[in-house]
Amino acid sequence: MKFVEERKLIKFIIAVWFASLFHQSSIVFFVAYPIYHMRLTNSKKIATVLAIPVVFVFRVPLFNILTKILKDSVVVGKTGAFTLFLVFCIIYVFLIMYNENADDHQNGMINLFYLACVCQAFGSIYQLPMRVGYYFMVYGMIAIPNTVANINDIKSRRTMSIVISVAFILFGLNSLATATWAGTNPYIFFWQN
């Protein structure tokens, strides 16, 4: 990320290429460089918000096209990963609404988090895009506290802090109650299978 922020393209390419030697999906991070540096007008920000439900509605045909381009034999199914998609969308709308005076770094973080939203839209039909979205999810975690800190009205800032905290606690409790966490909850040692 440091190479992206400092516009060191060659070092960025080498770092992502090196990472792809260990985990092939990390090659997707190449899009981070141009996306981070995009500056969106208010109308384009609204268009990005409106595009998310469109991508979700047409996720199956879009994903089928993508798999044909990549020549990957993927069977589309149901993963049940809708809740995280919804949470990401709400967070993205919040970030767009409260970042009128954001600096370039904050805008870059929001742009990268948008990619997590788009990936998560496909997460309900196949797990790989959901995992790829994890590369970009972390930027929402950076953008949220920056956004709250930049709210000028102290009462609004406190209210947002409470709302966000309660939302994350409820999401966490829901995840604990409903998720199997890829077979790790409840944890079973490999010799117990």
C-alpha cells in the first residue's frame, strides 16, 4: 500500500507479483493502484452507490461472463453471504455521505473499499470473489474511523460512533450465532475427524 500511496509503480508491480507467487489471487491487487488514485465527483460517487445493487441483481450473468473470460470452470451456487454484502453497502454509503472534505488518502481508502463491496456482491454465489474482497475490506476499517473523526459537529460524531459500534457488535453477535467460520467454529482437531 505504501508504494500505491507514494506512486511508486514499479515497486508496487514487483511487490504484487512477488505476493502472487505465494497466493495466486493476490494478482487482483494490481487494480488497487489506479482505483486508489481515482478522484470521483459527487455525481460519480452516487453512480457507484447505484451500481452496487445493479451488480448484485445481475451477479450471476456477470460472473458467468467473467469465468468465461478467465477460462475457469466454476459452478455457481449459493453461499448465503448476503449479510456481509449488506453491511459493506451500508458502510460504503456512510463513507460517501460523510466525506465531502476528504483528502486524497481518505478518498483512496473509500475507493478501495468499494472494490470490497463489488466483490462481496458476487460472494453470495461463489466464495472466491468473497475472499478476494478481503484484500480490499481492510480499507473500510481505515476509512470508518477517519470519517467519524472528520465529522465537525461533536454531537453528530458521538452519535455516529455509537451507531457504528452498536452495528458492529450486532453483526459480530449475528456472526457468532449463525456462522460456521469455514469449519473452524466449533473447532475440531484434524485427528478428531
